[in-house]
Amino acid sequence: MSLPKRATIYFDAEIHRALRLKAAATDRSVSDMVNDAVKIALSEDAEDIASFDEREREKSVNFETVVRSLKRRGKI
């Protein structure tokens, strides 16, 4: 595991207060909670990228064509 890096992050005052309160209530550091939140966000991004890669070869459908088809079939 690599050594932790230091960063300065500016939070809205109310967000910072909530983070401090949650950190105290859960016996965790604000840094640990922020790291976990960033890891979750990056993991979700990785899942999105994988989904885009899987669908890359799908046929593209024109928006207008879809709307016309829905109208023709009485869906809208």
C-alpha cells in the first residue's frame, strides 16, 4: 500500500460540522470517511465506464425515430 498523501479540502461549514459529528459518533476520522466516499464514487465511475464499453457496439437509435415509434404505437 502506498503512503497517504496530504490534501487540503474546503467544505461548506454545515457539511464540515456534519462530518465531524458523524466522525465522532462512529469513532472514525473525517479523513477515513472522505477516503471511503471518494472510493465509492470512483468505483461507480468504473462501473459506468465498463457499461459504456459493453454497449459500445450496440446500434445507435435516433431519438426522433423512437418518439415517432412510440406515437405510432399509441404509447404517447
